[in-house]
Amino acid sequence: MHLQAKQLALGLAFITGLFVVILGELPGNSLLWREAQNSAHILAFGGLSIIALIGLRTIERLNLLKPLWGYLLAAVFSLSAGFAVELVQWGIGRDAELHDIQRDLIGIVSFLGLYTVFDPALAAYRLRYGKKRLYGVALLSLLLFIAGLIPLISLTIFTYQKNTAFPLLIDFEQHWPLAFISVQDARIEIVERPDQWQDEQQRHVARMMLFPARYPGFALHEPVGQWSGFRYLSFKIFAETDLTLALRINDRQHNQAYEDRYTTTLSVSPGINQYRISLDEIRSGPSFRELDMDSIDKLMLFTTEPEAPLQIYVGNFFLE
């Protein structure tokens, strides 16, 4: 009993640490860190379900139940804790997400499924039904656990690809840019370049539909931010009609004021438009300071209140 109590104490300490990660703010607050924070739900509630199962078995009255009932009670208890955590987050002004409950459930089911292979209380089941059945449950549980971590694994790979592609900031020959691009009142997809796009070095571009709204466009989050060793930002845009776009760039110190970022207008003519913007111009964009060219945080391309949907094609962004 002393050993079991010690194991429970260590387990609770570990789970407490994971809950601190879930409810707290991680350093840097990057997309990757936030995805790691989301994935911590799987580990935290998976571990909690095992601790709940072991803890419930210390209650003498519950020991009269069949072992599998303990698994059900542990799952219900842990999932209820998941809903409670979301209510706490809602109460302190943070977002309560259904996706977090989904991650909690993945952790609970996968951890409890894996534990069936090692659970001493199921020794009689293993003898009666054979190990293959429980091994099958464990394999499915492992696959579920891995599936739950796919968003974190994918974003880790995309972040590596983004870093190794630098000084390419956006490379539409690959799919990783879409992990760092968000759209507002717009739709974006990677397609083959239009026939009029005479650039043999680039086979794929982004086709973007801009819908009637205040500021339809896209934002590139967390580009590789060390721009100080370069002189120009270059990119191409293809359109079938005349239009005006806006380009906005800010660093991590941005205070959300219009005067605290770089903003310029881009006149777009029918056909291919080549843009080559001096980084000195971008650096001096804010009214009262210079942009930190080694901590660029966001790049946005958008238009203002179009009367009808607009279609444009956007090429790679890169530094020279």
C-alpha cells in the first residue's frame, strides 16, 4: 500500500504539472507552443484516468464491482473533470473549446485501453479470453493516441520546413504555408499557375477569392523573422482586373495601433505584377520607432470593401 500511495502521489504531481501547462501561458506563445498546450490535454486526462482507476480501487465498496466497471467509472470521472476545466477556462475569460473535450476523450480512451495489457486486475480476463483480444484493444488505443498527436506532429514538421526554406517566406510549391496562413472573408487554395503566369521556376501559386467585406485577405503568421541581413521583399500577384491591395507587416512589439506598423498600398493591373519592396522602407514604417527586423511576426495582404468577389493569384514571398 505504501508503494501504491507513492506511485499515486508521483502520478498526481505529474498530472498537476500538465494541468498547469493547460491552464497557464507557455513561453513565446507561438503556434507550435499553443498546439503543444492543446496536445497536453491528451496526456493530462489520459494520466488522470489511470490515477482515477487506481484510486477508485482503493474504495472497498467499489472493489465488489467487476474490474471493467472501474474503467467505466474512471472514464466518466475524468471526462467530467474535462468539462470542469473548460468551465474554469470560460470563467477566467479564456476560450472553452469542444476540441479540448475531444482531446480529453482521446487521452482517456487510449490510456485506459493501453492499461488493460498491464492491469493486474484483468489477469483473469487474459486467462479466460486470451491475450490477443486485449492486445487488439491496446493496438487500437495506441493508434488513437497517435492520431490525437497528429496535429502537433504535423505542425512540428511544417515549422521545420518553414525554417529550412528561409529566405523563402511562403513557398506554394509546398503545403506547409497553409499551416501558418489564416484568411478573413476570403478563400485560399494552392493551384497550378495560370497560363498567363510566365515563370518556369514556379509551378504552383495561391488562388485567393476575396469576398465583399470590410478587409478580406490573408495573414501569414510567424514568418521566419530574421530579416535584417536582406534588402528586399519580393513577390508576384496576377489579376484579371485592376484593383488595389494593402500590405501590412508588424513585429512582435506591435501595439495594434495603425501608426505602429508598416502599411502600403499595391496597385494591381491585369496580368502579372512584380513587387520588390525595400526593407529599409518597411523598417521605417511605424511613425514613432523602427520595426525590429529580427522579430517580424505577421504579414498581411488584403483589400478594402470590394463590391463584388475578386480573384487573384499570389506567388511566393521571399527576401533578397
